[in-house]
Amino acid sequence: MDKVEKLVEIFKALSDPTRLRLVKLLNECKPGVCEGGPLCVNALAHQLGVTQSAVSQHLRILRQAGLVTGDRRGSFMHYSLDPAGLEKYREALRETLGEDFIAG
């Protein structure tokens, strides 16, 4: 898969408003920022006001895109952003669109 196809994959994953809200929420609840750190499906569903099954489906798409990772804690999965996946896409953006495009 070339760089452009990788970018298309992430843009597709983020094109849904609920998935974008999930990423934003997970970014706000990363370790050291949010008291509890990674969040389970139930907590994400409650904060977003959607069903647990909807959150699970959206998380599956985000995981396939390499944006989210899950960590099993007992019988619950806790989700957080995948720093390595985010860096991969950041680098693909830099290489494809140039530094000026991603520099704030």
C-alpha cells in the first residue's frame, strides 16, 4: 500500500462524525491527562450518547486503520489512541502533502 492509499484509509476512518468524536475523546483521556486513562466501550458509549454496539463497530474500524489500540483489563477492553499508528499517518501526510500542509 502506498502513502496515498494509507492516507485515504485514515480519511475514510475519520469521515464519520461519531468516529471523529471517539478519537477526540480518546485523545482527551490519554494517560497523564485524564484521571482514568484508557476507556472501555461502556464509558465511551455513555459519554458519546450512543449504543455500546455502535461504539464497538466504530472502534473496530479505527483499530483496522491503526488509530486505536485495545488493552484487556479483566473482562473489559480499554481503548486508547495508538501513538505508533498516529505517527505513521503523520509521516505519510508529511511525505505526501509536505511540511507546510501539516504545520499549524
